[in-house]
Amino acid sequence: MASHVTYNSCLTDLIRTRRTVTAAVGEEAGFRCQLLQSKDVVQVTWHKVLPDREETLASYTTRYGQKVNHAFKDKVGFTDAGLQSSSIFIRNVTEEDEGCYLCLFNADPEGALTGRTCLQVYELHEPVLHVRESGSEETVVSCSATGRPAPTVTLTVLRDNVHFPGNSSVSVNNTNGTVTVTSTAVLTLLHHMDTEVRCAVRVLSAPQKEEVRMIPAEVKQSAEGFHEDSGSEIKRFTIITTLSVVLPFCFVAAAVITVLLIRRHMNRSFLTLTHHLSHLIW
């Protein structure tokens, strides 16, 4: 993936380069230097600035072509190798790659013409949006994001086309160097109207990440577990309870009546048969 570049171009008399390049952990970062005037360059080299020295990453000459320091052969590569402009990339960026880098154009007779670019490495996880009830009329909306450096979390709630920004923010420093920021808003009467909740997070100049959730104007649970809007659920519960009591009674009554009718029919048949037999005997 391409790195996200802040175009605060550093324009010296002879070299154009980017002052700052930002890249997420695991992404690819790119650096470019370009001479603004044609010079008799014999070699271009790239270095990383360390606290006590400059470490050579790669070089290019017409005679020997592209050369990458053996220690960085799986980490660094050229995207443009030339004597008037040069570009390199760093694969799979980590926190250790953060720092400043130099491009040196070794020209005759000027000597080394130097450009400087600094890499900022960031980490930003997807935002996590929570909506929970805090009472019969209150709803707590919160959004959390974890990153390095501390992310900016913007929580907005849209109701009736009016924005309500998050009203509190808390930061927690994690042991791995990241920071978790949580923005929270407490809303009332949320269940009476459709509500859009939007959480936007970002670090440095990197692209913004968002999560959006639409909370419909639906029945809201009270502390007792019943719905509060129109009592329809209570009516439904009452009807179901009534039917569960009445229906078994009706079934029993129907069974008793059926048995009585059968017995009555059997008694009549018996009396008729007895009457016929008595006529035959006499």
C-alpha cells in the first residue's frame, strides 16, 4: 500500500523533497528527491539518520547500478533510480523505521547535495461504537479508538438535522505504546425519533476512519423489561395469558360434553333395542 504523504515540500536551492511522510504500521513508505537544476552527479545514496551516525541504505551509480545494503535487502528498494532524481520505498513499516532519511547527490564539483525527509509511523484501529441505555429516558453513546499517537475521536449525534457533539473524552495509555481515546455523549428521549450516530477517528494526516449507525425510533425497554411507548406489548401479553388459561378449560368442557352426548346416544339405542325384543317375545 502507498504511504500517505504530507505535502509540506522542502524546497531548497537545488533539491525538492517531502518534509514529512506518514505511513501506517505494516504499510509501505516512499521517499523521493529531485534535483531542480541539472548537475554532474556521479552517485546517489540514501541514509537513515541514527542518534550517533548515518546508516547507508542504498546507492545508485551509472556504472554499478542499484545497490541495497545487505542488511536492508528485504526492507528497502528503488522505485526510481537516476542521477537527477531518486525514489526508494520501505516495506512493512514498523515503529523502528520512524525517523529521518537523507538523499545525497554526490556531484562534481559541488560535492554532496542533501535532501531530508522524516517518516512518521502511526497505528490506528477501527473505531468501536457502543449504544446502551442508562435509564428510562437516557441513552449513552460512546466511541472508542486505539492508535499511536493518540487518535482524535469525534462523536456526533444527528437528531432533527441538529448535531450534538460528544460531551466528554477520556484517554488511556496502553502498555504497548498505543492510546485508547473514548468520547461519550448522554442523550435523552432518544427512542422518540430516528437518530444517526457518527464516529470519526484519525491520527496525524492519515485518512479518517468512520463508523455510522442509525438508531430507529423504536420501542425502548424500561427497567422492568416492558415496552413503554404505547402499551401494545402489555396488551399482547395479557391476551396470550388469558388464552393460555381459557383454552385448556374450553378443551376440557368440550371433551365432557362429547362424552355425555355419546352416553346419551348409547342409552337411547339400548332402550330402542329392549323395546323391540319385548315385542318379539310377546
